[in-house]
Amino acid sequence: MRSVIDIKDLSKEEIAELVSISEDIISNPQKYAHKCDGKKLATLFFEPSTRTRLSFEAAMYELGGNVLSMSDSASSSASKGESVADTAKVISCYADIIAMRHPKEGAPMVASMNSTVPVINAGDGGHNHPTQTLTDLLTIHREKGRFDNLTVGLCGDLKFGRTVHSLISALTRYEGIKFVLISPEELKVPSYVKNTIKENGLEYKQTTDLMSVLPELDILYMTRVQRERFFNEEDYLRLKDSYVLTPEKLESAKIDLSIMHPLPRVNEISVAVDNDPRACYFRQALNGKYIRMALILKLLEVE
Amino acid sequence: MNIDSIKNGIVIDHIEAGKGMEIYNLLKLDTLGCSVAIIKNASSNKMGKKDIIKVDAKIDLDMDILGFVSPSATVDIIRDGVLIEKKKITLPEKLVNVIYCKNPRCISSTEQELPHIFNLTNKESREYRCIYCETKGE
């Protein structure tokens, strides 16, 4: 029995296996329609999330399994003061696998230490969100056909964005990745993340100007610049529009650029970009379901 | 300064100067009924200055605490006035309830029963991180 709490819990080989299972699911959905007959997934969401929970639930239903759902912590045992450890012990009596989101960092790890069934971290505060990273990796693979020798631009809030840190950490395992880190001075990537890039012998460059680097990118991973991250309103107003992607800005980009976004988007990608074939953020959301199907199969050891 | 040599007990030597009291507190030596001596800023050829703790009783020491606070320390075991063993301390790989996570968003801040566990993540900089939230230990 094993759990996935951090993307680093999965080896490069296991990620390749999950990607390959996902590709097979996409090609042959019928083959997988009854793989999890009689199995139950418990989705324990101690903080609101629509897309991640629905993605997990859709994944389990498409494998023929069932879902036990707890999405409102106010009406759950947590509101009575039950510990995460006890909740995990009890829920593992009822379900075959657990997906947990919790506002406290490390809560899914505590659950996995006390559960008798696999636990998947579906997001623990601002800490880890491994299935988002797997979704991003599957998207890169489906769009580019490879993980190596890519110039990956990450744009927006690179300081607090957990998806960005986790994706960088996952991509440092591959050869020839060049990172282009595009953010306002106030929201630069923390130094420990840059150290991870350096330790793996990979290149990176930092800039505040998206337009100057756009032509060299194979992938552009957009994130939202949030108003509350700024010390003053002036800085926010000065910077917010510099990272809004529009069809005009994209004229200088490569013809096979892949534009990704973990969603939800607010205004950082203009709706007019949605029709551009290079925009793959909605395909990315769909990939999230497939990679979660693959992960459930792997953790349940279903052949 | 004269401190009686001990017959049966422990000498924690080569403690980084200034760390003696911290070790005394973390090892809860104040709860012992026997004689305990803390020598601060003793001169040392190797270290310049060092702290020494002498405990006049056979007790079990938490080597992880010693290793975390002062990996330079050595532990001499004295029996019948004779040094029978000299233990070297190493930096522990894991600390359980030695230091506490200060991240208010960490699950260990709300789950009362949860042990505070830190893993050694960088030997050179003696960096420990909380296993739950990866916050650096202080």
C-alpha cells in the first residue's frame, strides 16, 4: 500500500508509466470502464474545491468505481474536533482509496501514516498538489511528445505559486530543460527553487519582460498575479497588465508554443486566446482526469 | 576552579561554548537528583572555548539532542573513576520532539497528539525540515 503526497514520491520511471497508462486510457476508454468495479474512492475535501474534486470523482466513475464524498467540512466530523489521524483510520474502513484536500500543510501525509488504504494528496494548503503536477506533465507530453530539451517559460506569481515550484522540481529530472522565469521583482521564484535547478545542472534565466523572451519558448505556463500579494496598489496596477496574454502578444511566439494554465484564470489570458490552437489549458483540465485515473489504477494495483 | 571528578557517571565534553545550558535544559538535567556541573567557557586547545557538563550518575542520554545542538560534543562514560568509553556524536538524521514546527499552517500546529518530526536535509548547513510542511527547523 502506498500513497502519493508529494510529486517526489514518484520516480521518473513511475511518471513515465502513469503517462503511458493515461495515453492508453485516452485511446481505449472502454478497456478501462470496469477496472475499478466494486471499488470506492473517498474524496475528503476539508476546503472548497470544485475542479479537483470533480476531476477525481469523474476519474473513479470512468473506471467503474464508486465515490464516497465529503465536501463540506462544516458538516463533517472535523467540525466536532476529530483529528486527521482518526478520520483517516475510520475512512479507510469504508473506502479503498482516499483523495484528500486540507488547508493545513502536511495533513494528507498524516492521513497516509494512519490509513490502511492509499491516500492521494489533492492539495494541502500552499504546500503540495502532486496531481496538478502530474496533469501538467501529461499535458507537456501530449503536446510536445517528450519531457526533455524544452524551453519552459513560467510567468506570473512565481513566489507563492505552488504549482510552479512543483512543476519546476519535477522537470529538473529531465535533460536539456531551460527555464525562463518571468515575474515582477516582488514575485520572483524563491532561491531554494533556483538552487534545485542549478543542482541538477540545468539553465535558467529570470526576467520581468514577457515579450522579450516569448519567441524562444516551447511552453508558456501562465499563473495569476494576485492583487493581495502586492504591498501597494500602485505596483499592482503597474504590473498586472504586463502579464495579460493577448492574441497580439502571441504574434511573436513560436507556431508550436503550448500555452498552459492550472486554472482558474481571471484575466491573465484574454478569452480571445482560447481559439488559438496553441492554447491548451482546457485540454490540460481534461488531462487531469486521465492522469488521476492512471494514478488510482496504479495505487489500487489494478492491472 | 575545582570540580570534583566523578566516580560513576557521564562527562559531556567539547560542547560548543554557550550551548551548555541549552543542552542542560533539553536533556532535562534539572530533574536529576544527583550532582550536575555545568562548566562554561572552559579553555580548550582544539576549540578555544568549550562548555562541559558532568553528571554524577549513570543515565541514558538522548544522543539526538546532543548531536543537534552541538555535534562537536563527546560523551565520556566513567565507571569506578575510570574512563571506560568515549562516544562521538553525529548529526542525527531525524529529530522527534526536539524542536517544534513554528509554521502556523502546518498540521502539527493543530493535531495535538502529532509528534514534531524533522529530517536532516542538508548536512553541511545542519538544516532540518519538518516532515509535514517542509518548513526549516529553528
